[in-house]
Amino acid sequence: MANEIAIRRPRATDAAAWHRLWQALVATGPEPCSADAPAEVWRRVLTPGDAMGLWLAVDGEDRPVGFVLSVVFPYSWSTHPVCYLLDLYVAPEQRGQRLGQRLIEHLAAEGRAAGWLKLMWMTQHDNVAAQRLYDRIATRSTLVRYDMMLSDH
């Protein structure tokens, strides 16, 4: 149940559970993920002071069932940093309980406390379920994203 869900920072002991969630997310992704990326992400989110942050949603038995991954960086249009929500994932059996919304709201609360200007993210044009959530809690930007690949994974 959603009321049994807590949101917390990762611990080293969460590695296997997070990697399973990550692989499930990557299986739905719009582009390939390099084989060494998950280990690097995990190393970074456990490194104090790194710009990359991870918050886990855990069930009543403290098992990870979802996550939000983000990065904070300087913003040229403000003296306040911004946060880019890199990835949001909720295990299929936990969906429909507004857990994705709770994860985003938790990240937003962290940002308010830290003085971030804004939280921003993207989703696929055909991810209607995600867009229903995002349209409810945020303002859709008019920006269009372009990718210029600079190297292979």
C-alpha cells in the first residue's frame, strides 16, 4: 500500500534491488544504455557531494520499489542551480498509487530546501500515462529537445 511507502536515500545494501529496477527501466527506454553505466550511476549516488542524486521508494519491509534519479547543476539564467530529473521508475506492481508523484514531490521538497530554481524533466512523446501525471503537477514546456551524439557508449 502507498501509505507503507517511505522515501529515502540509497544504502550500499540496496545495490541489487536498485539494479533490478534500473534494468526494468532500461528495458522500456527509448535508447540503448551502455553496459557500464549502471555501475557508474550507483557509484556516484553513493558518493557524498556528487551532483547526481537518488531517492528510493521502499515498501513496509524496506525493499526498493521505485526511484527518482537526478542531477543538480548551475543555470546560466539564474544564480540558483536547477535540477534535472534524469529517471523516474516505479515497479509495475506498485503503480496506480501515485508513487511517481510522491517521488517527484519529494525531490521538489529537497530542491526547495536547497534553493534550486526549478526541477525539470522530459518524457517520450507517446508516454501518455507519464504525461497525465506530469500535466497534473507541473507546467509543460514549449522547448523541443535535439540530440547530437558525440561518441558511442
